[in-house]
Amino acid sequence: MSQSFKLYRLQQMDSQLDRIRTRLQEIDTILNDNTNIQAAEEQVQNAEAALEGSKKTLHKAEELVKSQNLKIEQTEATLYGGKVHNPKELQDLQHETDALKRYLTVLDDRLLEAMILQDEMLSTYQTAVASLERVRFDNQALHSKVKEEQRLLLHEKDLLESERGAAARSIEAKDLLVYEQLRKQRRGVAVSAVADRNCSACGTTLSAAQLHSARSPNQLTRCESCGRILYGG
């Protein structure tokens, strides 16, 4: 078995391990990301605060209407109670009653507006709560899914690392050192397969001598363009 093949096989395992580690990092990010829940919770808090505000406004409007009705009852009781006989005083009481009733109409309109506002705020709050529950449910489902994926990936990673360790031990130390250096320098790709007389990594067309060397079981050949180890197959 040629050294270039051993390194190419090692490259395949390392590339697979790189993909697994990248995905595991993505899964960690997913599992630790609660921004969507926090945003939904904030919407609930804001809606709840608005609802409480509308309740206070409604209560105040109700109290004002109640107080105004009481004033009207008291004024009318004086007007029609028979204790006041002076025409001027009676006329003033009638004017006061009329004014109080006119203002009661204004207060009734405000009360209706407050009731409508509370209904709207209650609907907004209920919508926010329902949205939060959906987000939590979706998050739980997503977390369950990626945790299972994480479990499988960790198992696959353990197997690959064991296989990789065995493969690395069969490679000469000096060749393994070159391979590791190239992995760092060439974005994780140290070995390039030859495809149609070309280096598959950089696309450079190889000479006949390079092609012959790349297929030799006794030596390592480097691409003259990108410097990667060539595997001739």
C-alpha cells in the first residue's frame, strides 16, 4: 500500500472528522441559542404590561362614570325633592343637571373606548402567549432532533478517531509531519487526487513525469502549483 494512498485515506477521514466537528459546533450553537424564546417572552411581558395599563384605564373610567351618576342623582334629588322653592335656584339646579348629563355622555364614550382598548390588549396578550408556547414547542422539537443527531455524530466521531489513529500509525513520521503542515496551510486539504491529468484541488494540468511519480508507491509527489501531495490512484 503506497504512502500517498495512506495519506489520501487519512485525508478522507480527517475531512469527515472536520465536517462532524463543524456540525457538532453548529448543534452546540442551536442548543445554547434561546434568542427566539427570549424575544417571545419579551413580547408577552410587553403585552401583559399593556393589558394591565388598559385595565387601570378602564377602572378609572368606570369610577368616573359611577361618580358622575352619583352627582346627577344627588342634584336631581335636590331639584325634585321639594325642599328648594326659589325659581332661580331651581333653574340653576336644572342647568347643573343638564351639564352633568352632558359630561356623563363624554365619560360614557371614554368608558366605551377603554373597554374596546382592554379587549384589544387582551387579544394581543393572548396572541403573544400562544406564540410563546409555539416557539417553546418548536424549540423542544428541534432540540430533541439535534440531540439525537449529536449523539450519533459523537459515536461516529469516536469510531473515526480510533480508525484515524490506527491509520496514522502506519504512516512514516516524516510524511505525516508534511501532511499535518499542509493541512494547516491548505485549509484542511493536504492530499489531492489526480483527475483527468489534473490536480483536483487547484486544477493544474500535470506533466507526464508528475503523473508517473504520483502513481509511484515509493515516493510522495507534490503538485508544483499548490504544493499538495498528489494521489494518483
